[in-house]
Amino acid sequence: MLKLCASGVSEHRNGANLARAGKRLVATAVVISTLLVGGAFASPELGTGKAEPSAPIKERSTEPTFTITAGLDGEIFPVFANYASLRKPRDRQWGTVSVRVTNSTDKLLKARITVQVPGWSDQEIQLVELAAGVSRAYLFAPSFLPRLYRNKEIVAATALVSVTDMAGKPLSSETVPVRLRSAGDMYWGRDFKYASFIASWVTPHDPKVEQVLSAAKEMTPKRRLPGYEASRSVAAQERSTYTQARAIYRALQQKGISYVKSSLTFGGHQDVSERVRMPGESLHQVSANCIDGAVMYASLFENLGMDPVVVLVPGHAYVGVRVAKRADKYLFLETSLTGRATFEQAVKSATLGLARVAPADIIRIGISEARLDGIYPMPSPAHTMDSPEAVPVQLGSKKARP
């Protein structure tokens, strides 16, 4: 199984691939085209979803056909489902569920397709207008309920796809079994193709992140955490960044954060996926491994309007923060030392550790750049860690949805 903070992760890396993966994604389409090439996630052959003529049909059928695929080999990763659901259907290049409609009749097809994962998602509806002899993939990414983002283990579910004509007459109804991965499951992909999606674990507005910052401000000389102050010189901003980072580090120490390795997950693709704790979870459990710590610190820095980076090296992860608004320099931290070393030692350890790694073996995920590419924080209900899990209700019940 792939794990950061473990030596086994390096076997999936090589210098050339890491160098490519570490570059900023110029546009979201770059990420998606890679996903499509890799066959990941309900990715239809027609990635753009545009209608194209199918192969010549020797015999016309009296009925259109509907071919359904779901998830990554039938597994739905919440991080990808959330990303796709935030995009308009016409802008998607992959979806949670793909429905390929083939109109092998000799008439124009007008239909209405509804996709839902009952008990787990809302419905998404798309209208079909397809000329005779044309095939097209329709990409669905229904919004999932908070229940998905509270889910901690792989569970079985069913995707329901219903098709009617415009008058409401049923044309097709089919269910597809799916497996919903834990909300904490990160799919890195081969050679860490999808490393940028770790930015979804950076949750600056989590209430527990806010609580840490409230404690940290009390550890600064003027009880302030101003982030960057563009009116000040680069040197002054760098000193301020150092002071703020140290206060955050000390606040986390005072809270009792320490290293606990917990990357085990279940399902397919064990060699390229692992569990990553959300920052709220790490702060609640006062436990974090290296990647957990990296996204936790990044959340704290991003909350202040600063520019954090998550840095991956073979078998390990660090966090960094740009020292000033327009600076090229970063302050790096070894987050796994939070529970047992000083801030200065954590900075020194990260600096020395990165210096020992070849540049081709380093991936830097700039969080602000990931946001520009549409990779936003995963939903993290404020009550997730502090209230009991909602009790699922049967479909058709009048009780509130989970």
C-alpha cells in the first residue's frame, strides 16, 4: 500500500515523472485530460461530452441504448465527486456517473435523464436531444449529502439512472452497484498524477482551525496574526511570517498534537491511495502523520491569507509557506516534529531534509494555484467530529435526510 511517512511510497516514483507532476497545472483541463488518459473515474471515451457520429449502424434499432459507468472501477472517491459536482455539466470532462446515449433509431431523440445515488446524493437531471445515428456521453456529478463526507469506511451503494421521454414515459431505468470510499481516501494515482487534489484537504474555515489561530495569536508579541502586510518590506514580512509560524507551531504543541501513523484504507488501488485525516479530525484526535500535519498547517496558513505549499518527497511530506507576498522564498516545516521538538528544530529538519532530495523527486503543490484550478476544500460539516453520526433513514421516510 502507498503511504507517505513510509519508505514504500518511493517505488511509484521516478525523477522524470515527478518533475512533470510537480509543475503547476496550467488549467483544470490539464488535470482532467490526464485522468481521462489514465482511465480514471467514470471517464467516457468522448471526454468533452460533445455529440459525435457513432460508427455506421448497419441495422437501425427501434430503441435507443444507454450505457452506464460509475466511479473509478466502480469506486467513488469523495474528493473527485466533490470536484466534479462544483463544475457546470457543460464544463465537465469527467463525472461521478457517465451515461452514453446511442440513438440508433431513425428519429431525433429527446429525453430526460435523472441520476442519483439514493440515500447519498441529490438528483441531477439533464436533457437529451440527439440526432439519429449519434452517440454522446452525458457526465453526471450529483451533489452528495453531508453523510458522504462523514463516512469513514468503504460502503456499498447503488447509482440509479432513469430515462423518460419529454412526456414522462419511461424509456429506461437501471441501477449500478458502486462502492463509496471513505471521505479521507486520497487517490494519488501512478507517479502522483493527482497530487494537486490534496488541496481539498486544506480547509481554512474549519472551526477547529479557527480555534488554533485564536490560541496562536496570544503567543505573538502584539497578539496579532496579520498574514502578509503588503505595505511592509519583504524583509519585514519575512520576519512576521516567521513569528506567526512559530506561534502556530507552539499553539499546536500546547494543544498536544503528536505523530500517529494512520494511513490504512480499504478498497481497490491500494498501491496508489491512502487515508489522509482532515485537519478538523487531526485537531480533534490531537494526532497527525506527516501528510496530515502538512494539510493541517496549510489550512492555518491559508486562513491568514498566506500562500502555503504541500511538499511531497519519496516517503514523506513537508509544509511550506511563502515568506512574503511577492517573495520566491519559503519557510518549510517538518510537521511530524510538532509533538517533540522546538520550532527552530522543525525548520532546520525540513531544510536539511529537502536539501538531501534531488529536485526531480520533489512535488510542490501550491494551494493558491490549486484553487485557481477549481480544487476547493472538501465539505467538512462543523458538527462532524462533535456530534454523533446521523442515523440513516429509509428512502421515502419523512424524517430529515442524513
